[in-house]
Amino acid sequence: MWVDIVETKILVVEDDPTLLGTLEHNLLLQYQVLTASDGVTALELAWQERPDLIVLDLVLPGLEVCRILRPEMTVPILMLTARGDEIGKLGVGTRTSLSQAQDVWYNWKALA
């Protein structure tokens, strides 16, 4: 089955404007990108736009956003965090995390 990657919608939630801009710029090359810099906007966009993937900053109030979304949506959530070692202990239903200290574009390509 052929999937048009331009139709794939990714919601990126990050409160650091520089990192948010970098992620958005790189992802826009292949995907539709929605952005939010706070938890309320993230929840609104997730419910309204139904993205195919959510990249969520754990520290934002990402943990709470994930806990709210997980029971209601089956969308994959990639946690973006400086505390990658701790992600498995949180019990919020995420499968993968990406350290902010890593080269974001390189690791995104590896995960895609």
C-alpha cells in the first residue's frame, strides 16, 4: 500500500522556541507539521487534527498531556526528553524516547 508522506500529520510539542523551530523546519521537508508550545494547545490540536504521530517534550507538561491523551487516542507518542533513561519508568504508554542532547535530525531519520 502506498502512503503519501505529505499527508502524514505530526504534532510537535516543545516549549523551547529554537528546538521547536528546528524540529518543524526539518519535518516540513516530508510531513505536515502542527506545533504547540504548551499543553493546552497540544491537547486542542491533538483532538481537533488527529495527528499520525505526536512528538512531545516530557518536561513541558508533557507527562500530563500524555496521560490525558493515552486513554483516548491510539496515536504513537515519541517523548522528547533530556532524561531518556527515565522514560520507561513513567508508565504513560510511550514506546520510544529521543534525548534532546542528541542530534535530533539524525535520530528522527533513524526512527522513521
